[in-house]
Amino acid sequence: MKFKKGFTLIEILTAVVLFAAFISVCTLVFVNAGKASQKSQLLAIAQGLAQEKMEEIVSQDFDAVLAVPQTAFTNDLSDYFYEIQVMLVTGEFFDQPAMASNCKKVAVMVGHGKMAQPLHLESLKFK
């Protein structure tokens, strides 16, 4: 009796199942890496936009610093939005109550529809 060389059906099916499992795990890894990369990119752009808005505010006169409701950026950044909140700082914030009328707390929020929460920057603006 001669033995035939080759693979049995069970060996081939086992190899196909193992290969499919390996490919599905690799696919999940790449998909998750892509999502993490996209989140990182959205956050980096939002950080840059928030810093730009804050620099704009810092360069303005004290009386010109006003709140801005949620507004979309223009051109290629129209998926991003920003909001500026301005609050007069009260005397309890400082040891010297006289400084309170000369200070505003400015908060800049920049977000994107795909971000869970907008990025939040705060600063104090003095007269």
C-alpha cells in the first residue's frame, strides 16, 4: 500500500481558519491604530486653533475682549468650531480686591464633531 503525499482536508481547513483568525486580528489592530491617529490629528489641530484664538484675544485691548457664541471656523477648517467665554474676575479671586475690576478670565473652547469634548484653554486678561 502506497501513501499519497499531500495534505488532508482537515489540515487545509485548519490552516485556512488559523490564517483567517490572524488576518482578522491584524485588521483590528490597524483599524484601531487609524482611529487613534485620527483622534490625535483632530486634537493637534484643535490645540493649534485654540492657541491662535487665545493669542488673538491677548493682543486685543481689555475692553475689546468680548464673549463669542459657538462659531464655525471658515474654509478648510469648517468642521471645527470655537466659543469664547469672558468673565469679570471677582475680588475673592485675588488678595487685593482692587485688581478685580481690572481682570477678565477668558476661556476658549475649540471642538470638532468627532471629538468627545472640546479642547478648553483659559487665561487671565489684565487692563
